[in-house]
Amino acid sequence: MTVTLADVAARARVSPATVSRVLNGNYPVAAATRERVLRAVDDLDYVLNGPASSLAAATSDLVGILVNDIADPFFGIMAGAAQTEIGGHEGTGRAGGEKLAVVCNTGGSPERELTYLTLLQRQRAAAVILTGGALEDPGHIAAMTTKLAKLADAGTRVVLCGRPPLPGSDAIVASLAFDNRGGGRRLTEHLLTLGHRRIGYVAGPLERTTTRHRLEGHQAAMAAAGLGGPAAGTGSGAGRAGREELIVHGPYSRRSGYEATLELLRRAPDLTAVVAANDTVALGACAAVRDQGLRIPEDVSVAGFDDLPFSVDATPALTTVRLPLYEAGARAGRLAMGTETPPPGGIATITAELMARASTAPPRVDRGRGQPTG
């Protein structure tokens, strides 16, 4: 049922004129009254500028791109590529069908994610692109499903980029999901092929889909090599520094990579390789290895994920998994604009490619025992 301005007025116990003044900001209103009106707007999920049923024919020129951190190249590259497609290439203005892309920085906060979606709904956004992994919380998933359904009902095109499909949602035009499991598995298989057996893993935040999928790929490779099961990291193990001790979770940051790698080296002095959740984390891992007086890759091999621009310029160049971030962002932009046909079933899995570079090599010495390991 469509929520009207009169419904908001009744909920806030004010006149419709007062609600209009608060929302338009063109007349002074007492702070307490304003707060009451805004709370009613939020409670009723009121959409400005007319009933939701008419929005499909009256969307604006605005497209929202939600990112966790615009300073992180992972998100910046995708957002920039999407914005290029959304803004158009001809410079012909409104007549050419271009849109205004607005980047919304959530800081990884689920509350901010929902708030931005509400604001974009009120602005009658033509499209919304959500980038990066999703939060694995049932309450947030339910809230997102509801919010995206309202956006779609209002005529907004919803595209996921680098994010798995939202279960039970029919509101999404397309989901472009990275093959994080496959990439994680290929990366660890590369180290196993080189001869590594004592491999530490610096994972991302526990509650993120990207974290889980990449870690599952790593665990699958280790299990196939007879070095543990997929439950590693959750239970207690036997033997020297059991496998569950060789996984440390933290934020996707350089500092996290540094601190987690020091912890891994403390737990397992005979560690010969560290796999990091992404390239930024891998930079921190490299610094930690060097600060312990160890060499890369002679003493400890280090690998990352994403193939961000700086990875090839690291010293030594970083072995990583390449995700086609620019290509995915550009495709998401075209899907948001309706200039590209959605993939079959609305879902496309984007392949991750191993980039083997100088930061990984065969293990030479087991520092814990002083014996060769190759």
C-alpha cells in the first residue's frame, strides 16, 4: 500500500503542511517537530516526490554506486569504471541519456548501506550498483531484500558487482559475482605445487561473503593435499601448530596483514608461506616478514588477491589472483543503464586468474628444524 504525505502527518501528529515544510526545508520548523516528522518518514519508508507506483515512469538522472571504501583501489577501480559508462562518452548532456553517478561510501557499515539505499529511493534513482562482498547476517539480508524490492518496484535498476546473488530476491537485474572460491583454491594450489606445506592464511572479517569464499577455496586446496579438512580454523587440532592455528582473521587493511603475520610466525616458526586475503593485507604481511629478519621469498613466500595496480610494483612483485575489476565495473555500469543485456538467469560468475610472480618460490629451509623442506 502506498504511503502518502497525509499518512506521515498522522504518524507525526502534525499537519500535512508541516510535513511538506520539513521535507522541503523551505520554512523554519521547531527541532522537536522536525525530528518527529523525520522519524515518521523513516518508520513508514515514505518516498518523496509522489507515490511509488508512479516512479517507474518518473525516475531521476541519478545512479548510486555503493562502496565500502572509496580509498581502497578494489572499490575505486570498479566505481570509476561504472561511472564512466553511466556518464556516457559523447558529452551530449541529458538528451544523450547520460546519468549522474554518485558514489556512496558506507565504511562497511550495514546501517549506512541501508541508509544510502533509502536516500536513493527518495531521490527516485534510476539505478543502484552495490559493489563488493555482502554481510552474512540474516537480519541485514532480510532488510536488504525488502529495501531492494521497494527500489525495483519504483523503477530502479539494481545491479550487484563483485557480490554474490541475494537469496530470494527478484529485484536484481544482474549479479556479477567473482569466483573467489576458485581463485583462492588456485592460489593455494600454486604454493602446494611449489612444495609448501606450512602455509599461514590471513583472512578478512568473519562476517563477509568474500572472506568466506576465498578461505573456502584455500581450505579445499589444503584438504585435497591431505593437509586438513574444510572445517580448519573452527576446531581444535593435533600435531605441531594444528591447521586451525594457521588462520587469523582481521580487517582488509595493511595493519591487519602485518599484525596477523606476526601472530602466524609466532605460532608456527617453521611457516614457509603466507596467503593474504587481498593485496593490501599482503603488503602488511610482507612488512612483517621483513621486520622479523626474513627474506621474501627465500624464507617466506607471500601471496595476495585482487591484483591491484601496486601489486606488480611491490618488491618482489606480488603473486596474486587477478580479478578484472575495471571490466566488471564497466559491465555493471552498462547493465545499470540498460545498454547491455543481463546474463542468463541474471547471474554471471567472473573468472579469477592466478598471477604467479617473484614473491613466491619453492621453500628452501624449515626454520623451525633447520632442515630442507623441498
